[in-house]
Amino acid sequence: MAALDAALTHVRSHHDAYLEQLTTLLAIPSVSTLSEHRPDILRTAEWLRDALNCVGMTRAELMPTPLHPMVYAEWLGAPGKPTVLVYGHYDVQPADPLDEWDSPPFEPTVRGDCLYARGVSDMKGQIFAQIKAVEALALQGKLPVNLKYLLEGEEEIGSPSLDAFIEAHRDLLACDFVLNCDSGILAPDLPSLVYALRGLAYFELEVRGPGKDLHSGLFGGSVHNPAQVLCELVAGMHDADGRVTLPGFYDAVVPLDDEERRQIARWPMTDDAWRAMTGAPRLWGEAGYTTLERVGGRPTLEVNGLVSGFIGEGAKTVLPARALAKLSCRLVPEQDPAAIKSMLEHYLAENTPNTVTWRLRELSHGPGALMDRHAAPVRAAAKALKDVFGMEPVFRREGGSIPVVGVLQEKLGVESVLLGFGLPDDSIHGPNEKQHLPTLFKGIETYVRFLAGFQA
Ligand code: BES
Ligand code: MN
């Protein structure tokens, strides 16, 4: 108990130092999707390796993958105690659109109660908070649990190296449970725990017509325009009720039960507030479900990008040779990404006219995950949240995806606890990403209490 109090006191007296250190981590633009940032990815991994060394890990190193390295670290000095595998990702999304940022994305800036920078909420701030909690505990003596760290640099591009890495390092990663920090709570005064994540299946659809771009006057009306065909195909993927039309798309979906619908309804979020977060004129979605049910518990098909023809300034009379759509499906945990791919192929085979050709490429896929709300580590997290925030957390499903959760369930048979301190309006992946600092500091205290809870 004395150690816990001392650790919490340490945390409360170091907010300024934390802010300064976190700023140096955020200043490194570790954008995983852009190859010119490879050196930054490496520097970020090294920053974290060094930080983990500093808080007493007995091993901390970069481990190569075909793309960006994993940071692995461990401290196994508490035999008989649980071994916790801490997961995080140190890569970030690109910062575009740059001109919409009020301060440069990689020059972390405090405004009001918030720190603004790309990756501050998703999720360097969360990894940092967890490491600082370990530091505060380590300063009081022995840590209450054994720790392993797996920090990846490819989460934001669909974790392409993760499956093989976990497969090849089963023993190294063996643990009792996973503490996944890539998460958030509902509001500064409303703690929550995520027990389900959506999966993702991401595709590129290309439609080809003429062998090269043509003059739209000389040839228009004589060949089928691939941009038009692509739009018709994409438009046919939803019906007027907002449902996805691919045959079989909903077959595996388990309906939300009444208890889950009641839990979701406890979330004090109005449609108006949700609409305001999006900036859209009206909300839209699958008929028969509330906004929060759609986001947490229903699958979707989204158009992530469309490219065809002339998109420069002014007018160019062109009949394009090809059109491309980036499409992705958010899947509920029961849906299999491979099955979704065959449904799309089937739909395209049935509906594409023979005036064009098409090609579907899968860019990435990851499983969803459903976690046991009653598992002991989840209960421990709920208690830590209650002790810090003064209120029982709400249990909820998350609309986003974190592939590692399902992969670790499948390959190692271990469950994850999702405990992180982002907020829904942090603008992750968008301009002016931020982290609410008082919530982050409470997060450090929550991690301290969570880990210290295994002391007994
Ligand atoms: N941290 C997010 C997912 C998330 C968002 C969890 C909000 C909890 C609250 C994660 O980094 C992310 O954006 N994942 C990608 C995964 C994809 C590229 C496979 C996503 O959901 O789009
Ligand atoms: Mn993330």
C-alpha cells in the first residue's frame, strides 16, 4: 500500500517532466505508410527501447520484420506473479491534410488542457503513460508483475508483419494476459472498457475499359466509361435502407442481445453530439439500429477513395482508361474477412458488364475480437478505473480495429484488456489530433493501480 501511494505521489509531482518527455517522442514523424519516414520509424523504436531500458527492463531491443521493427522488452523478476504482455504501436497515420492543422503536427503544442500532435492520442501518449506508470512503481522497489512489451511499427497499415512475428516468437511472447493500451474512454468523467473490436477487410477494385485514355468527344458514346461502371458497381453495394447488398454479408452476424443494447443506451451520447463531432449535415446508417449500435455492433462497407480520369485544375475532355476504388469492410467479430472477399468477387462477377474488365486486390485484413467481460484482468482494470475516476466503467464495443487482439487470441490463446485514455473527439487520423492531458495523467494513475492490484 505504501508503495502504491508513493508511486501515485510520484506521478502527481511529475506532470511537467512527463509533458516535456512526451513532446520529444511526438516530434519524431513515425508515419508507417510513407517510405521516406523509415529513418523516423527507426528513431522512434530506439527512443522506446531506451525508455524501456531506463525503467528497468532487463532486455530491450529492436527485432526486425520484413518492414518495420518490433520493439521487444522484458522484466521477469517476479516469479509466481502473472506475466503481462503490454501491446502498443509506435507508428502514426500521415498528417494530411497539413493545412488544416492549427499547429504543425510534429511540433507538439499545448492549447488549453490538450496537447496537439499527430499520434498523441493514437497512440504514443498511451504507450508513454504505461511506461511512466511502470517507472513510478519501479522507483518504489520490485514491480508487482512480470512484464513483456511488444510495440509494433505497422499497426496503421494493417499489421502486415504481425501474424508471422507472433507465430515465430510464441515462447518469447508467452504471457497470462495482454494489456493493450491502444484504446480510450468515453469522456473525461466517464470511464469505459472496450470488450469488442471490429475486424477489417481492405480492397482495391480496378475497372479497366479502353487501352489508354481517349478523347471524350472522338470516342465518347462508343465505349463504356470505366469511371461510370465503377460508380454503378459501388452504388449497388448498398440499398435504400443503408444495408450492404452483397449476398450473404450479414449471414454470420450475431444480433446484439437486449443486455448489450441496454449497455449501449447507457452511453450518454446524443445523435446531435455525435453529428457535431462528424461535421456532417445529417447522420446516416443502416435502418433499425441506433447510431451507437451501428458503430459498435454492425458491419459496414465504406468507400475509402476513388480515383479516375482527370483530377487536376480546370477541364480536360478525357474518357479514362481505368478507375480505381479503395473499399473496406468493418466486420463484427463473427465475420470472416476471407468470406467477405469471395462475396465481393461474386458480386463483381455477377454485376460487371462485359464492356470492361475488373480486378480485386486485397490490401490487408484483420480479425475482429470479442473479449470476456468477466475475466479477472478485465475486472482488475474496471476496479482501477473506478478508483481513479470515481465511477464504474461502461462496457462498450469499439468501431475501430486493432488486429493484434484477435491474432493473439487465435495464435497464443491469450485475452487482452483494452485500457487506454484517448477520447472520442481526439480527431485521431485527422487534423489537429489531440490528447486531453488531465485524462492522460489520470491514465498513468490507472495503470499504476491496475499493475499494483496484482501485488497481493
Ligand atoms: N487506435 C486505433 C483503433 C481505435 C480507435 C481503438 C479508437 C480504440 C479507439 C488504431 O490505431 C487504428 O486506427 N486502427 C486501424 C487498423 C487498420 C489499419 C487495420 C483502423 O481501425 O482503421
Ligand atoms: Mn492506434
